[in-house]
Amino acid sequence: MTDTEIEITADLVRDLLQEQHPDLAGLAIREVAGGWGNQMWRLGDELAVRMQRMDPTPELQLKERRWLPVLAPRLPLPVPTPVRFGEPSESFPKHWTVMTWVPGEPLDHGSISRGDHAADTLAGFLRALHVEAPAEAPIAADRGGHPKDCTHGFENFFQAVVPDDIAADVRSVWDDAVAARAWEGPRVWVHGDLHPANVVVSDGTLSGIVDFGDMFAGDPAWDLAAAWVLLPAGTASRFFDMYAHADEAAIRRARGLAAMKSLFLMLMGQNGDRGLPGGKPHWGPAGRAALDRVLKGV
């Protein structure tokens, strides 16, 4: 049995807790649907256990352990904060982390009905997050750069899923992003993976941000793309007004990156429809809706 074939069950989670954090082993354990690189288990009412599953290295979890306690106190929305560390052992040779639970429903299973409130909330969160990062902050190898450095990925998504009737329009948005001026400010903290499964909603608006495994220091446009990927139609302009720190070039880069992220969601949906590992059928419609918002502009 390889590491990736280890079946993670409630009994295994409880055994690991008993071995390393026995004071938590008596809490109720419930599996949380979703997750790919890591599997989540609800632990009691206020905690969760994040189990390394398909991620080949513990890098993402170790990054969250190192930096979320630094970032969380100054962020205006709840984020998962590590409270206990689980180390590899004979029964489970990978890392696992006990974190605070962020209440709400993932947006890919919920919806936003209070669009203006959500736009203001997201803008406030990103203003607080996008501050200059320290020199030792992580730098992403596969994201964080200018859109022109992501052309190969965009082309793969484009060829796989773009409908013929909007192909020229999508290409135009991407070309405009590639032509935009590069980020010239200091490297700032960036979540890096804001899509509907990584934010939670309640009462019709955003109520928390999760999964910081991809966070890095770099161009904030990677997060500003969420104006189209997450928010309802017609609210991107309000978001950028409230964020107040994005110039024209940043908005152009963000819009192109939003197009690429939308295509990724559509491809994951297509993979789900085909029954491929990791595919998520319900992401397809979400990605197409996001792409339609991208094409309408700010």
C-alpha cells in the first residue's frame, strides 16, 4: 500500500489523536466533504483535523503552520489557525494539523445573495492581507508572476474547454492581461487560490476564507481575480472601488487571471463529468458563470 492509498478513516484520526494529542481524542469526529491534496475532519464544534493526502510533500501544511498564526490576528474574517501539530508516525507517515474550524458553507455548495456586502467584505479582507511580506515569506513557483509567465497553462485550459462562440472574447481578455504593466510594488501577502471551494458563506455573504496552502508573497492581482471568480455579476466595480489600491494595470492582470481561473473550474467540472479522479462536476457551471462575468468587465 502506497502513501496515497492509505485510507483515512475516523478511527485512524482518533488513533492519531490518542497517540499525539490524547486530550482531544474524545471529541466527535466527522468527515468533511471535498478536499484533494488534504482531507478534512471536523473535530468537535470548534476544531478540524487537516490530513495530508494527495499532496506529495508536507510543504503546504508546514507553510500554514508557520504563517497563519502571524496573519490571522490582523485579518477581518475568520481563517483556519493551527493549534496542534501532528507528526508522521508508523500508523500514518504524513503530516496532519489540528486547526480552528471556520463556520459556514463552502461557496461551491452555497451562494451569495448579498452581493454588495460580499464585495465590501472581500475588499476589506484583501486590503488587510495585501501588506508587504517579510523577506523570508514563501515565493510560489507555479503562480504569483505576470500573466505572460502563465501562457502555457492558459493555453491548455483554453484548448480544453472554451466554447467556440466566446473564444475570441476570452482570448482578447487574456492578451490584454499579458500586455499590462507588471506589478512594481513590494511583494505582498497573497492567498493565491481564491475559488469557490476555498471561501465559506453564511447569511448570503462571505464569512470566512480557508486553505492557505498556496499563499505566497507576490502580485496581488492573483487575489483580485476573485472579483469575478467569487462575487455575483455587477459587483466587481464596487469591489475595486472599496479595495482602492488597484491601478488599471492591476485590474487588467486580475481580469486575465480570472479568465484563466474560470477555465480551470470549467476543466475540473469537465473532468468530473467524465468520472476522472479529482474532478468536480458542480465546478463546471460555476466556472462558466465566472467566465461570463469576466467577459462583461468591471
